[in-house]
Amino acid sequence: KKALPANAQLILGPIEQTLPQFLGNNRTESPIGFASIDVDYYFSTMDAFKTFDGPATAYLPLTTLYFDDTWMEAHNPFCGERLAIDEFNSSHPLRKIAPFTYLRGKRLFKNARWIDQIYTLHIFDHPTRSVIEGDTIAECERGSA
């Protein structure tokens, strides 16, 4: 704790007990721009995803996510973190988690394994992504944007 800068806070404990304290901080002044999901299992990943149920301004419109258990041959969309991602996407029409497909092309070392573990949380209800011309949110919800 002593090594942390003055503007950092360390919150230790089970997600379901510590998440309310974390979310209680004013997230609109310091929106979440990155999250590392390293909880290994489906249920704990679903608990961690409650982080993304706040107001749209609590996040950057594209929030980068790292998942530690999505890259091995045994990891699949039917269990663990990948199932949690699919269920999050099904239950959140205006927030979607997708692989960061353009990252590899931007990297000097394109074969790093971790690149496939980087995802993006798209906050379609974020003010910067809403109604510019027409009904952008409705188009995203229908899947045409």
C-alpha cells in the first residue's frame, strides 16, 4: 500500500463484497478505461461484470479489457470467462464485449499471446456514441451500426 500513489486505492476481498465500495467512488470524474479480469471462473467473472452496470459516463466509450482465461484450447464459449462474455452480451443490449480485433495490426510484435486476450467493452449508450445523426443507439441495438 505504501508504494501506491496518493490518488490510488487498493481494495482487497471477494468481488461481491468489495465491488460496492469501488463503484461508490465517483466514476464520472475518473471513468474506467481498463479492467483486467483475472478471476478464472464463470461465476466470479459474472460478479466482476457487475462493474459495467453503472452509468455510461463511468467508463470510456471503448473500455479495454484483459481476460486471463480465454486463450487455451480448453477455453470455449460454453464455460468460464467466454461463457460469461456471451451471457453479458446477451443481457446488455447497449454494452457489448468483443475481441479487440485491430490490436494485432497496431503492434510491432504481432505474435504476442496476450493480444488475443484483449477485448473491448463497447459502451453504446455513452454520450459520445449517441445520437449524432439519426437514432444511433437504436441502430446499434438492431445490430446495423
